[in-house]
Amino acid sequence: MKVIGLTGNIGCGKSTVAGMLREAGVATIDADAVTREIRNNDADARAEIQARFGTYDADELGRIVFSDAAALADLERILHPRVRGAVRARLAELDQGGAATASVEAIKLLESPLADACDQVWVVRCEEDDAIRRLAESRGMDEATARKRLASQSSQSDKVAAADVVIDGSAPIEETRRQVELALATLRST
């Protein structure tokens, strides 16, 4: 099974690209969804989060961790090992089930050992103004909050430098689709 690691900063279009991959028959795993499952259903994780932050409500956690780098690191220390384990288990299930291609959508893929499980790393990049506009439209964030979220992430240029494939999330949607289809065809032919 070929595994695509799909990453990029918030608001750049990772979920749009993941949807295009699903349409093309690629089994997709969304690390954010896995994180939510663990935060909501893993009693040990919930207890650790509650003990450290006084809450496990996603909105409240977001307000705390995106304004405090140490708090973000603590939340990641609690959740990321569990998320990595769950993602690796799902990849193994897909491989055993005969999936030809899978993707793992993860904003911190390059900072994670999960990158080693990927045959290629695809980075979706976009102009900062586009990301801020999308965050306002899709998540109701004001500009200051969106900029704070973007600032809490590794730089887009570092992600692009580590990429095997770069997808332009600021391009018109049909151009983005063309880029995804070409990259997928190339991967499948190797």
C-alpha cells in the first residue's frame, strides 16, 4: 500500500485535497478526527486533559493552548502518542484489507514519527490572506485569532521544503484538482 502524508497549515486546503483523494478512491485518515475521538472517548486521556487544563472542551482548550506554547506542548504530549498509535493501527487495517493507496491528513505530520510511515509527503500551501479568509468563513475566526493559530504552527516554507509534492491551495479549485490527479497518477505508477 502506498501512503500519502498530507499536511499544510490551517486554512490552506488540506481537507479539500483529502476530499479529492477520497473521490479518487484513496482511503483517508484525518488525524484531527482521530484526535477528537480520543479526546472524547479515551477516559485516561480525558482525565489527563482535565487534570492539566481544568477542561476537555475543544473550544476552551483551543483558547488556552493557542495562546500558550507550553500548554500546547502539554496537550500534544497527552494526545499525540495516542493519535499516532490509532493512525498506525488504521493504516495496518487498510493495508490488510487490500487498500492500494491511503492518505494521512495531519497538520503536524512533519514533526511526527508518522512521517516515516509515508511514501510521499504532500504539502498544501496557500497565501496567508487566503488562509485567514477561509478561517473566518469556515470557522468564524476573527483575523487576530486566525493569525494567532497560523503563528502557532511551523512555517509554511519549512513544510514546502520537506515536501515530495506541493499542491497550491490558493489556485482555482480545478487547478488544485489537476495537481492532485497528476501527483496521484505519478505515485500510483511507481
